[in-house]
Amino acid sequence: MKIKEIIVVEGKDDTVAIKRALDADTIETNGSAINEETLEKIRLAQKVRGVIVFTDPDFPGERIRHIITQNVPGCQHAFLPKHLAIHKTGKGLGVEHATPEAIREALSNAKQMEHEQEEIISKEDLLMFGLIGGKEAADKRERLGKHLNIGYANGKQLYARLKMFGITKEEFLQAIEHINGVESNE
């Protein structure tokens, strides 16, 4: 499998994991110390071939994703659920620990963030469906993020991410129905 877009990852180990999974080119940010030279490479890649940002599902990975989003419009984003990014010893979290299948799945579900979308999902919706403010909210957000292929987020991030990815109220409600259906079948 060959991917046209250039994949932005955090480091060399991530590049190795990507190359194990498929034929693709990468740009490494060298961790969260992303500099202007790296941003210029990403801008050029976006113009020429397109970019998929594929960072670790942790705070530094989200920080890098945010910096790129602010500086390079139009990039696609791929998310790896935390449980698929944990090293088999339980120590270490990152793209480099994911199986080739999990990497291919995440990249095939890459989405472009949309900045200008009218607010159709409200914070009240998140509260009403138990995605914020409850004991099981974090678990529900994780399952929702996995189902919608937008990754795990805390309550505030989830609200912003639903807007950025242009998730419609209908898609949101279908996803809620799905995760609630999965809950009742367990």
C-alpha cells in the first residue's frame, strides 16, 4: 500500500513503524521541539503532495498537532487510539509501538480539520450524553473518539475536535447510539 501524502511523525522510531506498515514518506518533527525549518518542510509537503499529521496520542503529540494546525492549513490528521499505541510491556506510548494493521487503519481514516463550521453540537449535548461531567465520561469520550476516528480527547478538546472535523449532529447522534448500543451488549 502506497500513500501519496507525506506523513508527519515525531521521530525516527515512528518512521520505522510507518515503513513496516506501508510505502510512505515521512517528515520527523524530532519530538515536541518543532522548529520553523520543520514547519517550512511541512508547508512545502502540503503544497506538493499533501500532509497527514500522525503524532502520538499524548500531550506532546497533541501539542505538535496544534502547532502544525496553526501554521499549515489544510493538513489531514490521523489518530491512533491509546490502547493500540502502548508498548507490550505497558511502558511507553506512541506510534512506534502500534502494529502495522493499526497504523494502516489510522491512516486510512485520516480527516481534514475544518476551522469554519457553524456550531451544531453544543456543550449541552456533551453533558446530556455523559461525555463530560460524569464518572464514566472519559471512557465514553474514548469510545466516541475511536468510533468517529478523531482520537481520544478531554471534554474541552472533544468539543473543539468535533467542530474542527465537521462532525454533523447526525453523525454525532449515530455515534452516541452506537457506543451506547455497544455498552448495552456488554
